Amino acid sequence: MSDEKGEFKYIQFPLCLLRMTYHNPFEGFNSILNFGIVHYSKSFTSYDIKDVAKQLMYCYYRDRDFIQSSLLEAMELYIESTELTVDEDYNGFICNSFDAEDSIFNLLEIFAKDEKVKQMAITFHQLRQVRQNLSLTKFSTDNILRQYEMAVKYQRDFEAKFGTDVMPTIKATKLMEARNTLNNLDYFRAYIAIKSTYGRNLFSTSNKIAVLARMLGLKSKEAFEFYTGNSCKQDKNLLPTFKKYSQRYHMDNLLLTMAEMKYIMFLSIPKVSHIYFSRYMQPMELADLVKGKKTANNLKDEIKNAALSIQ
């Protein structure tokens, strides 16, 4: 994963991966980014298999490092067996036009009989679409796929213990900035945690303990107690953050600073544990949203009660 120019491009990942950033921040955020890239690539399900073959041959001649090593090795075996012909003189180009019809035809025949190579080629094509869509410059396909598989296993093991995880979305630029600078990580983790509570909704209702748990990559109460409680499974890498933000002063200061940084907005009511969270907006704007929701709910209850009264 590397530089990204599309400011508003989002990627998605399981919240549990955030816990990895407490063990090795750079590698943890890199795993999140690479999971997000492959997860995003799987959304590119509409393609012409001939175009897949054409792009594969183009990269073979002009951008060979982008092709994952397993696919490149398979291509070279077919080249050695002469089932895949290559243009060693002009690299598939006639003047300034790419014309590798013989090689493309060979690849289509290979795809028809070798499903594994076909699927690797489709994965290559999908990742290439993501690279273009997110305007990525440097791109290690092998590394991205390797870290994705590791992250998927991590997610699978976590969900087997604690149930289905939440999948927050985040700007690729913000993730890369966090990974590259490792600055203000508490604020960034808290931003992801809070963002995961409201998702595509305008706002959410949560509390400080739930925000802290999600900052650690732990959505459920069971996971939170498992990794922060007094047990042999306690994750000591999480404890400094857990202990700090379990204190009211530090958590209150964290939330206020995030609002000042225009990460989020929140409203807390005295002597009430729950807090309203949203993307950054003016406090009264959030208050109006909350009041509007309450009015709608009250009306719904009134309609229901009125209907019951005429039975």
C-alpha cells in the first residue's frame, strides 16, 4: 500500500484489526490498509475476461512487478511449454498500439482449462482496478495479498470467539497518514471507534466504556473483559490505553479534543451515561437531529397507542 490521491476514497475493515496496532502500530495499520484494498477489490465483479487477459499481458510486458508471483510463475510455465506465446521483439506493441492478440487468445484457452490461473488473473485485474481507482503509486501485490490472508485469519479467529465484528469505513488517506506518521494515535483510534457506532446513520447513542472498548478493537463486552480483565489472556499491550481512558478526566479530554480537531461531535447530558455521537457538525445541529428523532419516536408511540385504544 502506498500514496493515495483520491481524498474521498473509503475502505472498510473489521474493527478487531485495530487491536493489532497496539502490538506494532506501523504493521497494524498496514494490515488494515491491505485488508481494505483487497476487500474493496472484490467489489469489482463486472469485467470482460478478454480484458482481464489483455491487461495481464500488458503488465507482463510493461509492469511485471505488479503481477503476483504465483500468477507470474504459472504464466512462465505456460510460456516454457509454448502454450502461451510472447512477443520478445516488440513486447506486444505495434508502433504505439498494444496488440497482443495471439497471447490474449492463448490466455483465454488457458483460462478455459485452468480455473486456478483464471481466478488468480481475475484477482490481479481487480487489484489493478483498485490501484487506478485510488490513484495508488507504489503497490506490492504479493505483500498486500499476504497481509490480507493474515488479517482474514485474525478476523475469523476473533469472530469464532466473540461473534460477528463491525466493519467501519475510513478514508484511505487518513489510514496512510496514521501509519506513516504514527501521530495522535489515541485520537485516531477513538475516531474509528466512534465512527463504527454510527456507520451510515446521522448519529448514534453510546457511552464512554463502549468507546474505550472499540478503541482497543473490541466491540463486545465479552471481548473487552477477556483482553483487559484479570486473566491469563489479558493483552498487556492494551493496558496503558485501557487504564488511562478508564479515568473520566482523560476520556472527557479526549472527546473534547476530537471535537476541537473536527473529527466528531458529541453531546452528553449531566447524570446520564449515554452520549450522542456524530460526524463533525455544530453542536446545535446534532441537538436538532436528536430532538427530531425523539419527536418521530414519540409520534410513532402516539399512533400505536391511539390504534390500541379503538380495539
